[in-house]
Amino acid sequence: MNQATQHLPPDTIALLIRCVRGQRVILDTDLASLYGVPTSRFNEAVKRNLERFPEDFMLRLTEPEWTSLRSQFAMSKPSRGGRRFMPYAFTEHGALMAASILSSPRAVAMSVYVIRAFVKMREDLAANAAILKRLAEIDKTLLLHDGALRDIYQKLRPLLEPPPPPPKPQIGFHVKEDAVRYRVKRKATAKRAEEKDGSS
């Protein structure tokens, strides 16, 4: 194992792993670069050993898939004289099998890091799925408690509101008087006078 491959973090290789047809794969160009061989030589070795690469080990990209990947990851288009065929994409097992058919010390050494990158990505996805599941459970619980909390709030709200302000005292001297009775007396006196006038 040379100096360049002694401390290669899985995150570095994880950046090369794509998702195609629901599978996590690494392209032939990236795998050949990691294994230290030209892409053409790498693919020649694969073609000589096609029986070792079933569909769950390797797939060939369609033109729409290749175009989509280039646009997603800002890959440059192959220059004139570049590849004429659509790239191969290797799953975790296919990447390990490719290292075994190359049989170079670098390929064997790098295959360990490639597999670790696949494993780490799988663990991260599993952890994220567990977190999302837990968040969904919490959200559901909060929705159940929300109705109960709303009822409690409605009951507590009158108690939380400030009391009404006391009536303001009136300024000055005020005397409360009873109804004026002399008005009634005046009416009675006037009535008696009218009766006297009528009788005379």
C-alpha cells in the first residue's frame, strides 16, 4: 500500500458514488482512476471477465442516464477522441470484483477504501432513515397533544387575563338626594284649586 492510499477517508470516495436505478454505483472512469489504470484498460479487463459481473454487480448506463448524471454533477462532456460507449457503473460487489480481476497491489489496496465508502454511505442512509422515522413519531405525538393543549389553554385563558380596572372615583362634592316630593304636593295643590274653581 503506497503513501497515497494509506489515509484515504471514505468521504472522499463517497463523493464519487452515484444513485442509478435505485442502486448506489461508482462509474468505470472513477473506479479506474482509483485503481490506478486507464479507463480503456480497466474496461478491457472487465469485458474479458463478463461472467463475473452479473446485473447486480455492474450495469451499463443509458444515454439519458449518462446525460442526467453529467448535468447533476457538472461533469464535462468527453472531448473528441473520448469514449464512444456509455459508461459502466459498478455496485459495491462489482467494485470489489473489478479489483480482483486487475490483481494489482494498488487495486487491491484501494478496493478496501471503496468498500468502506459504500458501507459508510449505507450506514449514513440507515441512520437518516431512523432519524426521519423518529421525527415522524414525534410529529404525530405533538399533533395528538395539540388538541389537549388547546383545550387547557381555552380554560386557563380567563384566569390569565388581567382583572377589569376599578371604577374611577368622581372628583368634587356630591350629595345624593331622594326624589323631590314637593312636586307631587304642588300637583295635588293645583288639583284642589281647580276643584274649588269648578265648584264656585
